[in-house]
Amino acid sequence: MSASVRFVIITALPTETARVFEQARRRVCKIGESRSALAYPPHVTLRTGVLVPIELVDVFLEEFGDAVGTWDPFSVQTEGLLLTRYAEGEILKYLIGYKVRKNAELTGLNQRLLRYQRWRATDRLLFEPHLTLAFDDLSVDGFTRASRWLGENPDAIPTGFVWTCDNVGLYRREGELWTLFKEWRQPAEGALQRN
């Protein structure tokens, strides 16, 4: 059996939006005593990730690049806080973040990317876009504490964000952080750039 590389498929926030979001995320993580979200760049997950055999990464990049294709950059915006729990197998986990509006462009990009099914890491296809402030290692006590703090301090973090989706990125874990491996960026003038 050959080794595989796991990639997450995300769109990263632009620099200034990411900076403001990161400040909010660090505050929530500190209060909730959670660190998992800090391993990722500020982002919205666009679809379930992939697990690609190492020797086929170049094939995957070419095929997935064709699936990404081109698109007109579009506006993305949050619509309130998300305070929820979810099941991961038998374990109940907690998440704090911002809901992201499912507009036609974002949903369309998700659907197009899902058409590429090779090496899909999970069968999870439900698209619930969000910006994660804290999750995974967030305990019920941390969730309760951070939720209460957010309720008592409504101006402590931004009420929401608006930005332009102009990138699709593959990120892989290196040490403790998820780092950019490949990005497809769509400038406003319509020409696709591959880095």
C-alpha cells in the first residue's frame, strides 16, 4: 500500500479580512481553551478533501485543475454567528464560527468541485459554508464559556465579514499547520493564473 497525501480544498480570505478574522479567532480560542482552528488559515471549506497516493499527486493536480476551471470572482458574506455541535463518529464535538451565506456562485463552485470524485477522503457531501472560530478540541465547557462570553460581549468580535472569492487552494498539513500546496486564482479580468 502506497503512502497518501491528504489535501483540504478551501478558499482563503484576503489578507486584510484574514487579519481581522484572525484576531477574533484568537480571542474565542483563548476563552474556549481551543487550538485546533489555529492550524488552518482563515478560510471557507469548498468541498470534502482528498486523499491522493503520493505517486499520483501530479495527475491529481492536472485533473483537479481542470475541475476548478475558471469563474468570475464573486462576493461572499457571513450571516451571523454559528454556535453548534456535531457528531464525529460516536463523539459529540462543538463549533463556534460565522455562518456563510450560500449564494448561487458559492454553491455553484462547490457543486463543480464535487464533480471531481477521484480520491475523495469522505462521503460527506453536505455543504454548510462557515468561517470557523473554534472547533474539534473545543470542550463542552469551553463551548459554554465562549458562547456566554460572546453573548455578554456582542461587540468583542466583528458582527460579520464580506470579501471576494477569487481563489481555490489545496492545503496539506506540515507539522502543526495546514499550508498552501497549490492555488488557482481568478483575477477580476478573467484570466486564470496558476501558482
